Amino acid sequence: MNYHFAWCPKYRREILVGKLAERLDTLIREKASQLGCKILNLSIAPDHVHMFIQAYPLLSPNRIIAQIKGFSSHMLRKEFPELLKMPTLWTRSYFVSTAGNVSAKTIAHYIEAQKGK
């Protein structure tokens, strides 16, 4: 299954920049690999993240995002103490949609176009 996820920091704060954004990219890819998933495209903007991921159908979307958000929040808050002043790093909500072969290119193009916004 291919999933398009989007989520943002609490209060949509523009904190996903510089070293923090670089580390977040690494953490997301690390956790996806641990889950047996393949990142097809990833875009980190200052105030939100878009991820296009391929996963086995037995792995539910809510488990994928919970693992990625939980792991990245835990690690980033440990490595960047300035994040501890926030009550939580991520909002509880997120967007997810499935994508078939026909729309996979469209979603990948959309996520690529989000870089730098």
C-alpha cells in the first residue's frame, strides 16, 4: 500500500529548519526502515511534513504514523532541549490518504513541489 501522510508541529510552529529538519529526515527514514516501509518521497517544510510511504497492507496507517511521530518526537526532544518548552512536538492530528499506481506519480510530484514552501 502507498500512503500519503501530512502532519505538523503543535500550533503549526515553524521549527522544522536547519539541523532539526535534517535530523528529523534521518529519524523518519530510520523508523520507516525499522517498520519495513519504504519512503517514496519526503518533504519537510518549516511548519509541516509530507511523506509518501510504501508499507505492507498488514501495517495500519495509524500504527505507521504513531510510530514515526512518537519516535521522532522522543529523539528530537532529547537532542534539542529547546523543544522541551513545548507541551508536545506534534499535533495529535494528521492527514492520510491511500494511493494507487495511477495517482502515485501525482502525489510524488505534489510532495516534491512542497519543498521550499
